[in-house]
Amino acid sequence: MQLNTLKRRHPNYKSRPVGRGGKRGKTSGRGTKGQKARAGHKIRPEWRDIIKKIPKRRGESASGSLKSIRGPFVSLNVGIFEQVFESGDKVNPKSLLKKNIMYRVRGKKPEVKILGGGELTKKLTVTDCLVSAEAKAKIIKAGGTVLENVTSKAS
């Protein structure tokens, strides 16, 4: 037996080619190219991008209702009074609630704004309501009166 005739029991394996980051070779198990192959990659979930695209609800509360300095409003046209009220009746938030023309909003009696839509021929007395200029003209033309509300400002 001579040294040049000796054979190993186990062959001498080559070490694997080293990839960036360790023992897994070439791409180190990261696939190839792009953001996912880089160190410290973080991809936002798709739903996050969808949320980012939705506009912010500015001026609204968490429940989705508009925050307002004043309370809730109900706008009514003069034409409704022609159908519901008799001549000489008083129109105010209380009478409107009784006739089921409007309803309480979150337990509160809403402010009423009367607009000039429709025609009016009955003589009515309007109190405690905000009244537009056109509606006021129609009520006065029909022979009614509009008493300005001291507590709320006309707009």
C-alpha cells in the first residue's frame, strides 16, 4: 500500500455556492429580483392602500352624522300647509309635530325652515320658524302673518 493508491471512504464534496445571506445558495431562497428579494422588505397589505384612497370624512362625527353648532333642521315647503292646515291655524314646531308633518330627531324638536315651494291660499300665522323671503311673501299674500322668532336667527 502506497499513499498514491489510497482512496477516501467518503468523497470530498464541494461546498455550495454562497448566496447573499447564508447557506441556501445563489438567491438564498428569496426568488429573484425586486422588492421581495431585498433585505428589510415590507409590503403594505392591499386593504391598506384601499383605505388610503378613501377620502377622510371631515366635519363628521364617528357615527357619520354632521356635527353642527345648531341642532337638527327640517325644511318644509309652503305647499304642504295648503293640504294640512285650515285657514286661521297657527303653524309652529309643536303643531307640525301634532300633524305628523315632521318628527323628533334624537328626541329633540328640530328647527323648522319654511321654503317657498308650492302655492298657499289659506290665512296662517307662522311662529317659531325660520322663513325664507319667498315663503314669507306667499304667506303675507294669502293674508297670513309671520312672527319673527326671537331665539333663532333667520338665514
